[in-house]
Amino acid sequence: MPAYPEEVFAAAVDPVASGVGGEAALFAEYAWTGRTIEYHRRRIQERYGTRPAAEDGEDKLAEWPAEEVCPVQADRGELAAVSARAASRPSSAPSAITTGSGHGADPFPTRGRDDRPMTPDPSAATARPPARSSRLPALDGLRGVAVIGVLLFHTGNLDGGFLGVDLFFALSGYLITGLLLKEVKTAGRVSLVSFWGRRLRRLLPALVVVLVCVTLAVRAVGPPQLVRTTLADGPWVQLNLLNWHLLAESAGYWNRFGSERVFEHLWSIAVEEQFYLVWPLLVALVALGGKRVGDRVALLAAVVSLASLVWMAVLVDPADPTRVYTGTDTRAFSLLLGALVATARVHDLLERTVERAPRAVSGAAAAAAAAVGALWLLADGTTSLWLYRGGLFAHALACALLIGLCTQAPRGPVPRILSWAPLRWTGTISYSLYLWHWPVIVLLSPEATGLSGWWWTALVCAVSTCLAVLSTHLVENPVRFRASWASGGRGALAFAAVMAALALVWVAVPAPAPPAVDVTALD
């Protein structure tokens, strides 16, 4: 990409903050990308939707985490910094955004375009930038759907709701891979330390709070066996190896969800964390080749996905499919199919399809959503053996396709439905809600509450949601957005201190005495 002055780059991102507006902004984006002005007139209207201002009147855009951004759009932190620098030099913007000759000349002349010099909008210097974001509401809606499905599954109301975990996997693979590829494109490499630091700030605080609070609650009111399994499972959760720990204990997934464990749902968090450890390393190695990184990442994701599918079909035990359902190696395709859709090759294909056949894209999104919904209604983890011989792969592929289509055509019918405010709100607290819901189910069981059916489900959902809201706003968001100590060297020290303190919990909390065995009864 040719080098352009910062003012051109800033105008392409935020025309108001950079001191230009109207046709000048369109031209700036045209000069930056080489696309036609007409193309950007359509794309700006379609893809850069407005976001309501925050209730307190402040623009919260800078607080939004990078992993929540649509990865095929620009990185907010980087672009906001450039826009701010450009805005501090308003006198330079007009000279950069001009046609003709000189530093701001149009490098992509187009027949029939008005070649008059473009001047900044006089009102731009005082006008407040419109609240605008590249965050896609439909993706929040998908998170909401996923966590609702899991809640309904664990409360016995939707047999196929466990597939919500696969939707989470596909979303994670898509968003993370998009961020990694964008970093390769802009910086030429992947900063693994920075990536893992962001992941820790995103996931660790709420997880630590849940682990400590639930362990203390179980020790205070739980039966002895529940206390023992909690203290035994906790260190493996901390190490992000819980799925392998449970497999080593021969704990069957489909029959172990009961009153004996409060952390067993965190097997999926362990799978994701293992993905976050290995996949960035592979992308970084691919990036060392320099050219066609996106294509090679796409090929890698496709090949490993197929290998994971074959491995699942080989290993599946019809009597108990736990090994293939919770093993990282056999579930990798759920994450990697999302990663595949995030690559430039697939992204460009979807983008061209949206431009040429928008109705067909809307139909494809509806078909993908219908396929996902049908599988959730029909699937059963214990009797649907077809799930492990291609069904889970097909479901993950439908989820990845739905994510890609919602990203490329966010104004379509399906993305609009997924953008329904309650779904979006549920999606914003989905991580904490997932962490809290299973301990609440165990501790507020039907036996403990005297409730059953939908009354019990309503109680579990209400308590879990309250805890998730508190966790999101008091723990997650402050550490992610406002804790300056959570990054750099101080962040590393804080991480080490938290891990050490958490390790002490498993030692300091006293375990109940093992049950006595009456040897005389054995005679």
C-alpha cells in the first residue's frame, strides 16, 4: 500500500475528528484504499452504522476492547491515535486532502471525478464526532443466543443447547484470527506477549473471582464430596487443563453434570485457552514467510480442521463420546472454521457476493441460522452419534458462515434480528454469565430450593444474570478498560501475584476428612 500522510489516513477513519468532511472524507478513504468513491458511498452507509451515544453523554468508543471489533475493519486504538494527531494539526488537513499535484495528490485518478480542491467542512472543528463504531451488534446477539442455549441445556429445557459452546468457539476463532491477521498486515508480525496479555486481561479477572467465591461458598454450605471435587478441580482450571483432567479421571461428560462438581463447565474455557496459546504461535510462524500470509493461514486452518474431524470420527466411542467432545484435538475444527472465515480470501469472497447478490446473501444467512436452530432442536449428545461423524463439523461450519455473513451484510434480516436489544445485552455479559451459571445450578438445585420446572429455571437465570452483571461491571470492564496497572511490567507482576494467591487457595481451604469406611461391614 502506498504511503499517505497521516491526515489522509485519519480522514479515512474519522473525517470529523481529522478536520475534513463530506466529499473530502470520501476522497480520503478513496485515496487510502484505492477503491472508487462510489464504492465507499455504498460501503460507508452499509457497514459503518451509527451507535447511540452513551447515557452519560460520553463517547465510550475508546473503552471498547479490540477483541470485540469486527476484525476486518480498522483497529480502533491505532486509528483513534492517528486521528487525534491529525486533529491537533487542523491547518495541515486541507493541504493533504487536495487533488492536483503535490503531497496530497490523488494517486488513483478516476475518469469523470470532480478534480476541484476539496476543503474541510467549516463546522467540523467544533462539531462533536458522531458516535460511531465498528462493533457489530449481530455478533453480540450471537453471543447472547449461545449462552441462552447453554443455560437452557443445563436446566434441562433444550437437549441441543450444548451446541451453544460450538457457537462460542466459532466466534472466538473468527475474532482472534482477524485480529492476528490485521496485526500481521500492519506490523508485519505478531506480538505474542501483547496478544497473551490482552487475553489475560480479558479472561482472568472474572474467572479468578468466580473460582474464589464459589470455592468459599462450597466450603461453607456444600456437602463434603462437593468440597473435595472443587478443591481437586480448581488447580486444573487455573492451569487451563480442566478438560484433560476430567478425561483422565474418566468423568463422562453426559453423565457427570450433577451435584458433584461446580467447575466442570469450564472445560470449554480450557479448550479456548489452549487455542489462544497455540494458534497465535502458528500464525506468527506463518507470518515469518512474509508473503500471502492470509492464504497460508487459511490453508492451515482448513487442513487442521479436516484432520480434527477425521480424528474425531476415528476416536469416537458410541457408548461414551466424552473423549471426542471435550478433547482439544477433536474440537479444534469448531475454532478453526471460524478462523478460516476471518481470512482475507474468504472475507473478500463474501464481500463480493454481498455486492453482487445481496438477496442471495440474506437467503444464505437465513439458511445458516435455520440449520443451526434445527440442529439445536434435534441433537442429543448421547444418542446422536452422527454429531461425531460430521454433524458437529457441519454445525460449526454453519456458525462460521453465519458469522461471516452477519459481518459482511449487517443490515440484512438475520443480523437485524440478532441485533435485538435483549440479545445484544445478554451477549455483553455472556462470558460472566457462562462462568456463574453452573455453580448457581449446583448450589441452588431443585432439592435445595424446592422448585422445579420453569420456576426453578427462572430462579437460576435470575441469580446467574445478577452475578454476571456485577462481575462484568465491577471486575471485567474496569480491568479491561481502565486499569493501567494491568498492562506492561506491572501487569506481569499482577498476574504472577494473582496466580500465586489463587494457588494458595487450593492449599489453604481445608478439605473435609475422607469418608470413613466400616471394615466390619465388608465381612
